[in-house]
Amino acid sequence: MNSDKQKFLSGFVAIVGPPNVGKSTLLNRLLGTKVAIVSPKPQTTRKRILGIYHGDGYQVAFMDTPGIHKTRTLLHKSMVASAQEALHEVDIIIMIIEMPRPDDPDIPLILKNLEQTRKPSFLIINKIDTGSKKELLPIIESFSRLNLFDAVIPISALKGKGIEQVMKQLHSRLKPGPAFFPKDMKTDQSDSFLVSEMIREKIFLHTRQELPYSSAVTVDRMEDKPEKNLLTVTARIHVESDSQKGMLIGQKGRMIKAIGQSARRELEKIFEARIFLDLTVHVEKNWSRDTRALRRLGY
Ligand SMILES: Nc1nc2c(ncn2[C@@H]2O[C@H](COP(=O)(O)OP(=O)(O)OP(=O)(O)O)[C@@H](O)[C@H]2O)c(=O)[nH]1
Ligand SMILES: [Mg+2]
């Protein structure tokens, strides 16, 4: 038997928390590369994705999840359910909250979910760049007192503070196991899903009110021309009404153009190729409230 192989460590780690606390930012920071979309608006992440960290003698598969919150809408219900299921599928749980909102009303529900799993878990207090140590200490104390967490770790995912501490703590709880994913694999997302997410991120960044929440993106075609270093993408943005379609296109097409341009720039970085992006807007009436439409759009 090969003793080196026996010592390899691996594990699945879920990153859960209320919406907008920085779960996806943390995942990208842990991996040192962007696999998850991020925006200042809550409920950006809609589906679980894996990001795979390859360490020296160990591997961690991080699962980014949608924010857990009380909701009644069909789309958000499916998002929250997928986050809650994640707790049961992993070896270790990272619960993350943000320093500016230590008493977020969604926290008790997440704590309750976590308690039921009885798995090694860490509490991360994110966004410590937004406040002082004096404000931080009582938050650390109150969560430590719950006796639920192996450690409480303050970080700033945005500034990259405390990330090594997170990896160190996780490493200490990994168990011997195989490398589940090949060394060059960063994420379990298909290229076309990744592309649709990056477009969705730009919709979240450029549009307001209900528009980000009423938009879904599908990719119809991706054609790679390596000899020209060109990737041609044909994608569709689905909105719920004609008026939303008008807003998304914008005056003289300005909005859709801005979304397309920033999506193209992002994709050029990711694929290290020139991107031709053909983006159109379609009305799929009330898709976020229709089970079959949700399925069709991948939710
Ligand atoms: N100041 C500060 N902002 C942060 C930090 N980490 C994340 N953010 C910001 O918080 C916002 C939300 O970040 P996301 O990573 O999208 O949060 P999330 O928890 O994945 O959000 P959902 O997917 O919507 O649940 C973005 O504007 C981030 O730039 C941090 O450490 N400090
Ligand atoms: Mg997210």
C-alpha cells in the first residue's frame, strides 16, 4: 500500500448564510480565481456551485449556496431549499454572517438548520473592514457562547483578510480521503452555465428594482474558433413582461449594450479569448412563478 496516498485529505464544505453576506466573494477569494458571481444586491446566487481548491496533499470542494431567508416566491423557495440540502451533503459547514448585521432575522433559522446536522462547523464573520475591533468582539463572544462552532473567524473576503486562518481551520478538520476532482478542475459548472452566470451578474450590476430578479439567462450556442482565438456566444435574457423587456433594452438600446459590453470583458478574462456575444431579450411571462418555466430555465 502506498502510505502517501493514505494520508491525502479531502472534504466537501458548504458555505451557507443569509443573502448578501459575501458567500460567493469568499469562495472566489479562497480559490484565488472567479468562479461565482457577486453583486451588491441580495439573492444573486440562485444555484449551488462547487469551487475546488487543490492544496498540497489535500483537496477541498467548496459549495457556494443561495442565501437562506424566509420567502414565499417559487424561485426563492427553490433557492433556499437547495442551500438547506447542501448542509446534509457536506462534511464541514461554514456559516457566514456579516459584521454590520449580526442580528439579521434570517440567522436563527440557519442556526437551527445547522444544529440538526451535528457536523464540524465554523462561523465566519465577514466584512470586518466595515467596523472596529470594539464592535467586533461582542459579536465573536455572543456566537462563541452558542457552543455550536469549532471556531469563530473574523475575515474580510473583499480585502483578503483572515483567509489563511479559514484554510488552516478547515485543514485541521479534513479527513483522509481521495482527491474527488482532477487537478485542473476549478468548478463543476459547464462553460455555458458559467457564461450565463457572468451575463446575469452584469444584469444585477446594471439594472434596478425588480429587473435583476425577473431576469434569467440561457445560452443557446457557443462556438470556439481556436485558430482565430475567438469564442462566439449566442445567449438569451428572459424577462417576465414587455415593460421589463423595454427597460432591459433601454433607450436606444443603451442598457443591453452596457450589459453586453461588461459581460464580454468578463468572459474575455475567463476564457482568454476574444468574445463575440450575441445577446437578445425575450419575454417569458411570469417565469419566476411558474414551476415548468423555472425548470426550463434551469432552476
Ligand atoms: N465591505 C465589504 N464588502 C464585502 C465583503 N465581502 C463581500 N462584500 C460585498 O458584499 C456584496 C455581496 O457579496 P456576495 O459575495 O455576492 O454575497 P453572497 O452572500 O454570495 O450573496 P447572495 O448570493 O446574494 O446570497 C458585494 O457587493 C461584495 O462586494 C467584505 O469583506 N467587505
Ligand atoms: Mg452568492
